[in-house]
Amino acid sequence: MPELPEVETIRHGIEPHLLGRTITDVAVREPRLRWPVPAGLSEALTGQPVEAVARRAKYLLLITPAGTVILHLGMSGSLRVVAADTPPQAHDHVDLCLNDGRALRLRDPRRFGSLHWTREDPGQHQLLRELGPEPLDDALTGDDLYRRSRGRRASVKAFLMDSRIVVGIGNIYASEALFEAGIHPGRAAGRIGPQRYRRLVTAIQTVLGRAIEAGGTTLRDFTRADGRPGFFRQALRVYGRAGQPCACGGAIRQRVIAQRATYFCPRCQR
DNA sequence: AATCGCGCCTGACGGC
DNA sequence: TGCCGTCAGGCGCGAT
């Protein structure tokens, strides 16, 4: 499931294939994604050069002079750059055809992903407007998290996964960052001090940075634009390791916190 | 205002 | 072997 490191890996992978290329056609074989793929995309995009391939939170932004394609990969979405005449397989829902005979192909078996089109500033789009800071920017500080967590009784894990607080952290990296910071995922967000929030921000940045360097985490179906898996799975310290020993000698536990499977070491995390 | 629970969807997996 | 029920999981939305 693509979280921030996986989306950043995809962005980096597709960027050289798109930058400066012109869109020659858009083929929508299955418009029923999380929201319907807008009609008239081909008319809007044909002839447009791709000026930039950007990312905001877990959204990919394909920026053209006429507007921006906003893409979310949901749980199972992937992007490949293929020869445009490659026969589409099951769940290959959308092709953006390029003027070099290739196409950017969106596959999404579970169809939790989405594709939006806006002619306005994408930052003002409904889906992006209310998002919190990027975790890898200096904009995110421990003092901010501390301030915004006051009075919150929900778990720090739920707090971290709230995209209005900070974006890009999903189920895997929430467990990993909290382990790295030595904070128990079930602790109420409002009962953690400023020092520990500063440590948490450092942990988030360390974990996400390392995951990006490794090309993301492949659990089952994540692949990069060229089809290779990511290699961060073997570097995961707690996620998916219930019952295995932590470095401290204790056993890693699994529990449902914030409605999701959560992994932690009860000895290292308080 | 914060929090919770739902629903979208398919493939994998386990039990019988 | 094959069928079927269950679950995972991002995230917006409505209910509380």
C-alpha cells in the first residue's frame, strides 16, 4: 500500500519518462475508481506537455499548462511506463499516452485510488486544501505536534495518521516511527511531552528518509514504475513482526490500535 | 471540535 | 480440490 515513501519512489521513477513529453491521448477503460474519472480528459489533456511531476502527501501531481492531474493510488494502485501498444491487463484502468510511443498506465485492482483533473491551483483543490505539513519539510516541528495534540485523548498513532496533522504516514510507517521514537502507539496523543514529540519528528524523518532510499516497502503488490519491488521491508523493525524478538530481547506484539493492526515492543515503547 | 464507524473493492488465505 | 467467509487497508464522510 503506497504511503509517502512509495509514492515518492513512484514519482521519482516516472518523472524522467514524463518531463517534457506531450500527452497525445487519454484512454479510460474503467472510470469507476473511488470517484468517477472525469469525462473529457482526453480533450483537456491532448497536446499538453508535462511540465512537472510533483507530490503532495500521497497524491501525485502531473502538471501541465492547462491544468493538473491529481492521482491517488489508494491501496493497490500502481503506475507503469509501457509501450502504448502493450495490451492492457485486468485492472489497467487508465492510459496517458505520450508522444514517444509510450504510455503511463494506471492499474488499481481494488479501485480505492482516484484521478482528478483541475485547471486551478491544485493546492486549492478540495482534497489538498486541508492537508497538514509534509513530514520531510522543516515545516513540521515537534513543538507543532505538541501544541496540536493538547487535549487529544485518541492514540498518538491515530494522531500521526490524521492527514490534517501531518501527511503521508500510513499504517506501516506509523508503527515504525513510534518504535524508533520509543513511544507506545496506544498512548493518548495529549499525554506526550514536547521533548518526546521532537524525538518523534526526528524518528519520522529518519524512517521515511531511509524508506525512500530503499525504494519503499513491498509487502505484496507495490512495485516501482519499472516493475522492481522496494527493499525497505527487510529494514522494518516491528511492522509484520508479531512474536519475533525485538533488539532488546523482548517480543514484538500486535494489537489493533486506531482500527488497524499495530506493531510495537512493549519494553522499548512507553 | 474530536472521534468513531462505515463503505468502497479485490485478492489472499484459512477452514471445512 | 474447491467453495466460501473473512480480512486487509486509505481515507472521506456522516453520525455522535
